[in-house]
Amino acid sequence: MSAGQPGPVRHPVIHCRTHPKQIRQENLVPDSVPQAGNHPRWLLPASASGMLVAVAGFAWLLSNAGLDRADKISSITAVALGLLLAVISCLGWLHRHRAAPAATLAAAADNRWGSGDVVTRTGRLEDLPDWPVSYPGYRYDSEGSASVRIFGGKGPVVVDGFPAKMNGCAHQQFFVRWRALGEEQIRVQVVASPDLIPIAEAAEGSAGWMASHGCGQPSWTVAAESQIVDVHVRWQRWVPDT
């Protein structure tokens, strides 16, 4: 780096949390949640038809049981109503357990985090993907957050203390979500640690997400020298599950 060229700017981590070997509960899909689509499409109508046949058969048996006419009518009515309520309850239970987990499983299957490649994407804050609930070959280890200030024309800004390493890139995986306060448009890129060499294409926006192997870390730049932008960033660190 020449003497006149501005170097990288590092800012202190404002807040960092670590929860070893424990995944945040709000990001988990409970083991007891049934998989969406496990019930065949014919199950609901078949169950309803079976229940109705049972009601008709039971009513026929009562009508031929030798009871007085009034007792027959009241008994048949009571049994029919009871079985009808049972049918409604059964169908409601099947419907809830068939459709309820669809949104959660869709989030779990979100492929915007990639599948081992380096990802750099931007978008609206409300469109950022949820944290992954699983990742092939890795398990959740820890997470952190920080606020960094970007001065225009001062070179790339990285998070001071970000846990990227120059060796053992496959020994960890990072998932990053960030947003610029004030929705300022800035340039974001994954760079190598510690030499800050770009390892993926840059993107521009006011919010975004990144995924990287253990040697990459997020960086931000602002072109206009008079501009100052604050960025809030959160990340998760995953490690091999073996």
C-alpha cells in the first residue's frame, strides 16, 4: 500500500454475545412439528366420508333396535350430533397439523444463504432472510453484533474483532445481516482476513446479507468524502458438526 493511499478503517465492536453450542430458540423448528404435506390430499375427504357412513350405520342400528318411537328419534338425534361434532373436530385437527408449519419450513429451506459459496446480496430491510436453522455439515456456535461508522473516501471499513481467520477457511462459516441507519446507499463486499483482498463481487444498497467461509469478513465503503454512514451488523458463526 502506497504512503498516500488510505488504509482500512476498523471500528470497535459495540456489543458481542456468545452462546456456545446453543442455538437461539426463536430460530429453531421444533422436532415435534410435522412436515408439511405429510397427509395425502385424499385423507380429509376420505375421513369425512367414513365418518358420515358411520353416522348413517349407527342411526340404522338404533332405528331397528326395538325402542319406542320417541326414544328412537331422540337417541338417533343425540348420537348423530355427537358424531358430527367428532367429525368436525377431527377434520380441524388434521387441517391444523397439515398446514400450520408451512411458513416455518419455507424459512428453513431459504436458499438465499447459498450452499457453501460466498454470498453478497442487498435488498429491503423487511426482505432480509431469517437466520438459517440448518446448514449442510455445520452447526450453530455463536453470534455477535456491532455498530460501525463509515467515513466517505477513507477506504473499506470492517468490524474490529470479527472472528474471521486467515487459515482454516473450512473450519467455520459466517452468516451476516446488516443495515445502514438512515437507509443510505453504501457499497458492501466480502474481503479476506487480514489483508482485505476482495473475494466476491461487491453490491450496493441500504441493507443486505452475506454468507462466507471462515476467511471472509464483511466490509463497507462510501464514495462521497463528505458522507458519514452508521451501519448496524449482526452475524452468526457456525462450525463443523463433526
